[in-house]
Amino acid sequence: MKLTSEKLPKNPFYTSLSHYAAKNQKLFQWRKEKTGINPDHYSHASLVDKALHLLKERIRRGDTLAYFLRGQLYFEEGWYEEALEQFEEIKEKDHQAAYQLGVMYYDGLGMTADAEKGVEYMKKIIDSPCPKARHLQFAAAYNLGRAYYEGKGVKQSDEEAESLWLFAADNGNPKASVKAQSILGLYYSTKEPRELEKAFYWHSEACGNGNLESQGALGLMYFYGQGIHQDNEAALHCLREAAECGNVYAQGNLVEYYCKMKFFTKCVAFSKRIADYDETHDIPMIAQVTDCLPEFISRGIAMASFYHARCLQLGLGITKDEATAKHYYSKACRLNPSLADELHTLLIRQRI
């Protein structure tokens, strides 16, 4: 299970400029319509340029927060080398800059990955007595737990990872690390021996706090009676809500459900949209927007590709097309090699 870093937690005293711009698009649109200004004047690139100009002026006037805001703007735009330079300059005075440096070093953003250095930054934040670091400590604990789980920068230890994630999850506190709550659900459902009641508890806590990954996981646990009594109605409710919000793994499981229930027309239409996601560009983008793990996004696309191929192969809800079916079967196996055995059996049986 390949994990991802926790995003920078929100600070009550900080809002990024890009978030401000996103929330105020209607205002910008109103201004365009009323003033007749060229639409390019309010394009994303133009807004970023104006924000950088504003921050430069604030820095010139001695505004210390503007240094971090500029680094964060670079980070959010994917300009990691510029962000690195800015954060390095202020890391001793700004805990948020130190947190972002920890993420960048661990994940290798704008540089060669250095997990030990990433771990060092996270430990400093967790151990800091400064009140300004308090809102970062749960997220830092989640990231440090990830390092122990993956054995990068520290000696691998599931026990240390679990302990740190439990601290980060803080008994389901919505202001703690919701990502840690969700990962605990995944951890307890995949470790040996599995602890499915714990997994259900943590997925429930994370889902209640808005985690999309856990909402889909709850749907599957209800479907198969894992850690809770089987309840198909609750399962479909969770899966549909998660799917509507962009959980691709939930979407893939709904495709499987539609096929097995012989809702072939619905299966074909739904599966094609998911199967046609571009694995190179769409998966990272979906992961960024939904905070779902790329591994499960890939599995969802693979499931949709597999069942779309099956409908094409057998002419279920769509005109039979064996050549196109082979294309989607190939994509399914590329994204999820475990489907290869099932496909091999199917190909022998159908002789295509």
C-alpha cells in the first residue's frame, strides 16, 4: 500500500492566495462583466502574476508572513525549486515552511528524495513546544507514521506507524489528521490478522469527517459484511455518494455491481467514462483533488475497463466489438495485474 503525504493543515491565521482566488471567481466574473475588462486580465496565470507582485511588495515592506505565502504559492503551482528556495530561507522562523520542506524532501519534490531529512523536519514539528506549530503536529505525526510504515528514513516498524497514526487520529477529532483516521481503517483491514471491527470504526470516523476514501471503503464493508452486519442498502448509499464525489474505486465497484445485476446498458455507459481516464495524467490529478490513494484510483479504472471489455466482448448492452474489448482488457491488466488470471480464464472460455 503506497501512501501519500498529508497536505498542509489549515491555519486559522492563514489562507493561501490561490484558495482566495478560487473562492472569489464569481466576484472576478462579476467584475469582468460589469467593467468589460479583457477576460485574460483575470486568467489563472494573470491572477498568479498579480499575487506574486502583491507579495513582493508586502515583503519589501517587511511583512514576514508574505515570505511563506510566496513559497506556498510556488508550491501550489508546482514550482518546487522556487518553493524550496523560499522555504529554506525562512524555515527557522516559520513552522509551516519547515513542514512543507519535510514533505518536499520525503517525496522528492523539486529535488532528489531525502527521506531522512524529511523525517527530521517532521520530528522537529512534533516535538516543538511553540504554539504556532500546534496545528501541524497531527499531520506531522501521520507523515512520520507513513515513514515507519514504508521504512524510509527510519527503520520499518508497523507498531511505530500504528502508534503515530493513533496519536494523529486523536480519537476521531475532526481537527486532527482525518487522513490518519482513514489510513488506520485501511491498515486494520489489510494487516495480518485483520481487525475488521477496528477498520470499520476508523473508516466511520474518517467518513464522518469528510474523507472520501473511507466513504467508499465503508460501502464495501457493508456489501461484504466485514466488521459490520451485511447491509446492501447502506452499501449502495455509501458507494453512490462516494462515486458522485469523485471516488474512482467506488465508481469501479458500482460498475461491477451493475454488471452482476445485469444492468448492462447502465454498466456500459458508466464504465466507459471511467475506463477512458488517462492513467498518466488523470490519476495524479484525481488523487490531488479527492485525496484518494493513486493505487485505489488505478484499481477503480481497472475494474471499469475490465467490465466494459466484457460487455463489448459479449455484446451486453452494446454492439459486440472484440477488437475494442481486447484494448480495454489490456488496460485493465496493465493497471491491475491481479486481473490477468481472471482474464486468462475468461479468454479460454470464450475463445477470443
